Amino acid sequence: MIFKLSYYPAFFALCLMFACNPQTVQNAEHSHFPFVLPKEKPQIKLSAAMERNYDRYMAPRPEDNELYTQFKYTKLEGFDYNGGDGTISRRDPSKVIFANGKYYVWYTYRNTPTPPKGAKNCNDTIPSADWDLAEIWYATSEDGFKWEEQGPALKRPEKPNPGWRSISTCDILEWKGKYYIYYQAFMEASGKRGDDCPVAIAYADSPDGPWTHANKVVIPNGPEGAWDQFSIHDPYPIVRDGKIYLYYKSDADGDPILVRMQGLAIADDPMGPFVKHPQNPVITSGHETTLFPFKEGMAAMVIKDGNEHFTMQYAPDGVNFDIASICSLMPTAAGPYVPDAFTDTKYGRGITWGISHLTNATTWSQNHAILLRFDCDLSLDVNDPEMKRHNSYYKPEFYYKHGLTKAQRARIQEENQAVHQQGKLNAEVK
């Protein structure tokens, strides 16, 4: 082939481009994906799965992902449950804070003559649900393992104030030297019309109280037809951008299976007014709210319920969350120790432990919840390789506990009979 002289500059430029850009050569040769997993996304044609591996998660390997962890659990000392007969329950712990040289946690406390009996059988002393006829109690600890129960922080206000029937599922805020507790305020037994309630508030000068009910709703239910028209649950305040970001959960879509999603309301003052974010819901899954400042944004534990259950999620702006990792055995109703929850940090450091609960600690006829400690590595300041493992092994007994129900065994038996019957018919035809 004979090239005209005028073609030479373009030809040499093309050769130089390929010689100086190995990635271009890769594209040209359709090379294999490299054996050593690149830490940065390769500039080659990738499958949808590999695109996700680099775009969705904080690192292509779980070991390097600061928002991936295994969870460890420890039984707490200092709490009595009356022999597990269902008359005493502790659940839905708040964030853990450190003040006055010790750790504090608040939680839903129920002490009733009987375990929950359902909405049809409840009265002024018999609870309908585990969180009915409840108060807010608190405990302190020097090490996070052994706790000393301090008794009630908040008792139910007088009727007809919000929460006269039950106050539950609280969280704590420290703001300008004062303390605030947000809680679910029930004005009828849970189950009468679902689990309907708004959010109310109490305040104090010290985490030890005394606490004063404001006797006002600070996060009202949404308007008729809105996703949060019936309930505002799990209020969870964080200080961000000089404001109070209060995340909450609501139950939507009606029975028999509720859709649980999370929203955000923002205020300049703990008493409100809180303005619900126009993009609500901001998280589509999760049974409870558990968040913490992380790097420039906000991280969320999305625990149970919904398409994105059992994930860690991250939003640089605290609003637009995306999946950052997938985790197992996540803590239920987690209340983490978040040192920078109220510092208005510009670069959150993450968390390493907290308090959660387990429900149905014995049997449903003795239904109650217990508090326990969880530990994790969701921190920029900790490197625990054991908590970054992702190939857990369990004994056979663990799997057998997740066995079939009687109804499922009966269905399978019917299916087997149908298969045998069809086999006989096929044999007769032949």
C-alpha cells in the first residue's frame, strides 16, 4: 500500500494515541477483565454487575468498604425481665450518648399485669401490644455492657394530652446545652385503628431530668391520602447544617402487609416547626430508623422490610440515599453510640457499637422484648478485619430453626401427591 505524504501526520498521530494509551489498546483488543481486581473502575466495557460493583458500593471488595460489617452481639447485665413471663418489656432504644462521665440510653418500658392480649382484649391495665401502656425509662453505664437502670425518665401525660395512652420508641437530642426526647404519642390502644400516632416532645436541662412534657405534637401525621397519613414512628434527630434533621418511619399501603418507608423533617428549633422534605419518602425500606453522620453525608441502616432490606445506605446530602453495602444479621431497632450526632460535623466518623432489641424473647403468649448490645466496624477510625468477613458459617441447628410451618408441609405433601398421580397417568398413557 502506498500512502500519500499528506496522510503521514494523521497516521502517526493515530499510532501515537494507541501507543500512549494502553487502555485504548485494551478496548481495541477486547482484553479479559484483569485477574487482580482493580481498586478503581476500569475504563473498559463492563457488565451491569461489574458497573454496580464500582458505582453502587464504596469499594469493589467488602473488606475495603467502610460501610460493610459483620455484627456481634452481647447479652447486657443489669436488666430484669421478671423471669421472661411477658409482663416486663424493654425495647426500641434511643441513640446512646456520653454525658457526665457515663453512657446513657432511653427505651420503651412496659410493666403490666399480663403480656399483650391484642386490641380486642385490652383495657386500662392490659396492653394490646408490646409498646402499649408504656413509659420511657433510661439506664446508664460506664462500659456499655453492664447497665444500671435509673427508672422512668418520662411517664405518660394526663389525658387528653398526646401520649396519654402510651409513649414509646423515643430518641434523644442535645441542642445548645439542653436535652430533648422525641417519642411516639399514642392516644388510643395500638391496633384499634392500626398503629396510629404522631410524634411529641419533652425537654430537660440534664440527661437525668427532670423532664417536662411539652404536650404538643411536633411531627404531625400527613394529610389524607399521604404515605404518612396515619403514623409517624421512630423519630430520630441528627444535627446537620445547623438544623435538626429528624428522620422518621411510616406505615403505608394498608393491610395485610404494610409498606414501611422513611421520611425526613427539618427544623431550626427542637420544638419546630418541622417541615417535611418534598422528596419524602427518602428511604424505601427498613422497619426502623437508624442513621449517623458519615463522611460528608449520612449513613443509614436499612433493617428488615422492603426491597432494600438488610443494606447500609449512604446519601451525601442526607436525602438521596443509595445502597452502599449488603449486610446480614443486622441489629433490630438499633440505637448506636454516635459521638458526632449533635456536633454538626462536616465529616462524620461512623459508629462501632450500640444497643438494639429482640422481640418475642420467649413465646408469643409471653411476648416481650429484651435489650442487647451490638458491635460493628462502620467507622473510619477502626480497622477490624474479622468484622469485614463475608463468608459466615453456621451450625446445622441454625438452619433447622428456620424450618417449614405445618401449613407449608401440608402444601408440599399435596404437591407430592399430585406429582405421583400425574406420573401414574403418564405411565398408563404409554
